[in-house]
Amino acid sequence: MGDDHEREPLVQQQQQHFRSRDCTNPCLGSVDQNEGRSRVRLRTGGRGKGRGRRRLYGGGRLDSGGDLSIWQVALGVSSDILSPAPLLIPHTFLLLGLPIAIPILFLTASLSWFSHVILVVCGRYVGGRTLTQIASAALPDRWRSFNTWFGEPVVEIFRIFLAVGRGCVNVMLVTDLFVQLIKPYTQNSSLIYLRLLIIVIVSIISSLPKLIMPRRPLFLPSSYPILSRLPLILVFFWPVSIVIIGLRLRELNRELDGKIPPPTGGGDGSEAITSGTIWGGFTILLFCLTTPQNTFKRMRSLRRVNKPPTTTHPMVPLNHSSLDPVSDPTMTGQSKSSPLSSYTLRRYSWEFATFLGVLSSSLICLCWGLVGYLGLDRGGFEVNFMASLPSSDPWITSARILLLMILFPAIADSLQPATTGVMNLIKLPLRLRRLSGGSRNRKRLNSNVSGSSRRRKLFKSEFAEEDDEEDDEEEEMVSRRVGVFRVVLVSIYIIVGLVAVVFGGSSGGESSLIQVVGCFGSSILTGLLPSLFFVALFHVRKARSILITDPSSRILIEDDLLLRKESQLQKKLSGRRIWQDLGVFGLLLPYCLVIFIKGTIIGIIRK
């Protein structure tokens, strides 16, 4: 599971505490991050960034890690999936039937976990922390300009499309819940205007924090640690809500001596339940259980294994208890083969975190699907399961309030990748201008400065354009960038609101939107693109060097021992990737490709 990328040493080097942000490149050892990059530049003969770094195994900036533990990241992954997956699962159970729906549910969940793993494996292999950086590394170096104006924007467009689609579904479901709460006290003729008003209010409230303070979060983790973890805490409301709904449905069915019938005069559910919509059930499940747009966001928030505690000070004595190094299992006799050993948990922390998150969300979705499908007569007739329940029952009303508390904060989180993607597209002309003027800048630097100063300025100019979305979110914005950010944010919310107005209010419209986003967004970003990246990096392009930092160096080429060791490591890593090859070629790529092709054919036939 991810052994093809060396992560961090097993023993913390706490004797040199100032190296808390070290770059643990397998070729260079633990050296300071900036010094490591400079040494790579010097040892590769001062070549350009793309050509010099992409030949190196794990080249690029390694992630310094976040502050969240494994279970907190698992809650984050589960939170991304559960907003709004459980409300849509009963409808997929009706489309597929229980004998097919339950196996497909867990198959899709396993593919979701595998997609997270493959993306991070590719990212760590090339030293990238975003999807666009992986796309840039997958193409040959001589296609760099083509990839900048075509390859990376295509990846960003799919990411924006998926994030906006998920945000639209969240807005529509929140609006439906509000309408269901107010429906007993209003007339049916005014529900259309009420829905429009609710969409406007929800969009304004969701975008208000970012519009007021775009330079930093509304609640800083240091000042409000509980509020900053609010989306993680709200995950526990999903099982509480389904327990309330399940117990209340059992009592209502006993009183009626049968099951609650489907609503009369409700949404046009018959439009979504037609021949051939079994593929719609597959697509909705793929949309619900996959969140590839948030993979690297969650990966960067995971605390690194050997990251020293932030509360310690460099002047603390070395014999302090908080600076005790992590024990090496090879020195203490601890078995590394045990799947539950501390060594395994540390080495595969990302895989365990995503596995726990996907598993917990799948079990919650299974409970919602069974209760919604078996607890009602023709359960799942409505796309939004809550629309089939009585609107005046106090227990059901309390469950709706809990769901609003979950889904309302999720709107801004689901649209954050779209905002970042649009900002990256806006900066694309600037990047193209930098690439076109890169050679002139290097000549000017070489003519004006010399020696170590020239190397430092050249290093800064080469790596200045390697900004990722995390830097874009955390760096202090200038006034012009703040204005552009606000315009982008307002535009996205206007688009989301218009889509929610057009497709919301009927089961047929909501189902069509979800299927379109799942077919052309989730299938591509979850399965097709990660599979293509994996095939290009590990099967098409030449393997990156692990020990040989400069393939053109005659001293390294003539070192037979180094070449033999390089060959052994490459063969070892290729053998450890067999299970990943089976997963990519046997499950992920065929499954998503079939859904994409079948969905495209159905869409063309319906038109």
C-alpha cells in the first residue's frame, strides 16, 4: 500500500530540532528544504526546473504535514462523502434493488478509497500536491507549454465542474428541507416563490464569511478550536438522525398496520424511474461516494509521522520527554509485518485514514438506504428521501433540523475547490507570460549577478511559479486579488443558485443533474484521470532515478555498485506496485470508463 514512495525515516532526528521542516528526499537524506533544493540544482548542472526535477524519484516539495490525526482526517473524508450522500441512497436502492445495490455500494466505496490512494501515490512519486501538478508531471517535459495552456486547465475545469455540481445538490437539498419545515404553515401556491427566496438567503449566508474576511478563516483554530472542527463534529449527527427516523417510522407503520404510502402530488418521481435508469443508480452511487476534488486537501491536513510537536521549543533540553525519538521496529524487535503494528499505522497513515473515512460513510449510507427503502411503501420514490416523510411529525421535524445543521456548513466547503480552481485559471495568462519570458529572465540574472547570489536568485525565480492551492489560500492577498476573489465567489454562488432554481423542486430535475455530474465529473476525476496518470508515470515514462541524482554525470554512471543498487530498488518498487496495477486495470479504469460511455450514450439517445 504505497510502498513505491519512501516517506519518512523511522527514527526522528530530534537531536537537531531545527530540522522540523526537513525535506526527506531519499536521494539526499534529511536536509533543510531550501538547501536540499539548491543542492539538487547544483548537482543537476543548473538545468531548468521541469527537466532537472522530474527525472528524480519523489522530486519536488514534500508535504510538511498538517495538524490533524488519522481519525480526524478520517472524519474529514467521511464529512466530504456524507454531504449529501445518505439522502440520495434510498433512491438508488429503488433503482437498483437490494441484491444489486448493496454490493455496488461497497464496490463503489472501495473504488473511492483506491482512487484516493492512487492520487497520493502519484503525487508523492512526482513531488506534487495538487491534481494539476500531477498532470504536469505525467506529460513529457518537452510538452510543458502545451500542458500549461491545455492539460492543467482541463483538469481544473473538471474539478470545478464536480465541485459546483456537488454544491448545487447541497443547496437544493437544504432548500428542500427548509420548504418541508415551512410547508405545513403555507399554501402550496406560494412554495415556488418561497423556494426562490430560500435559495437566495442560503447563498448569501454561505458566502458571507468569505466575502467579509477572504484573507483568513472566520474562526481561527488557535482561538476557536471547536468551531474550526465543526464539520468533523457534525458527522455524528448522521447516525443520530437515522436512528430518530427509523424508530419513528416503525411506530407510524404500526399505527397504520402497514407502510407509509408515497406522497401524492409531490415531485415528478416517475420521470426518474424509467427503463434504463439502472445506470442512473450506478452513476448516483459514484457521485455520492467519491470526492476526488478534496483528496490533496485532506492529505495535506494529515499530521506527518515524524513531525515534532509544535509546543516544543528548540532550546528545550534533549533529554526532555516530549523529544524522545520514535522507536525503530527493526531495533526493538517489533514485527513490521503485523497489519496493526505501530510501524504499519505510521507508514500507511493516509491509507488508514481514507479507509476509515470511506468505511464509516459507507456504513452510514447503508443504514440510510435500508431504512428509506424498507421503511416506506416504494421507499426511494423521491430523490430526496426526506421529501417522502410526513412534514408535520415532530420527530421527523427534529431530524430535518439536525440535517440542516449538517448540510448548511457543507455548502461553503463543497464550493471551495471550485473557487480555488477558478482563481488558478485566472492566473493562467500570468503563468504563460512567465514561461515565455523565462529564458530572458535567466539571461538577465546571469549577466547581472554572479556566484552564490546568482544561484539563489535563479533558484527563487525557478520555484516562484510552483505555487499550489494551499499557498494561494494562506498567503496574504493584495487588494486586487481580494477583489478578484470576491467577484469569483459571487459568480459561483450566482451560478449555483440559478442551477438550483432550474433543477430543484422536482425529483426528475434533481436526478438528472446528479447523473450528469456523476457521469461527466465523478467518473473522469475519480477513475479516468487517476488511471491515466498512473499508467503514464509508472508504465509509459521512464522510471525516475532513486539514487542517481544526475544521469549525465560520468562519475555516477561509472559507479557499478550504485547502478546495481538502483536496479535492485527499481525492481523492488515495481514488484510492490502489482496490487496497484491490478486495481487500476481491473477495477478503477474499466468501471469508470463503462459508466462514462454508457451515460454518454443514454444522454445522446434522450436528446
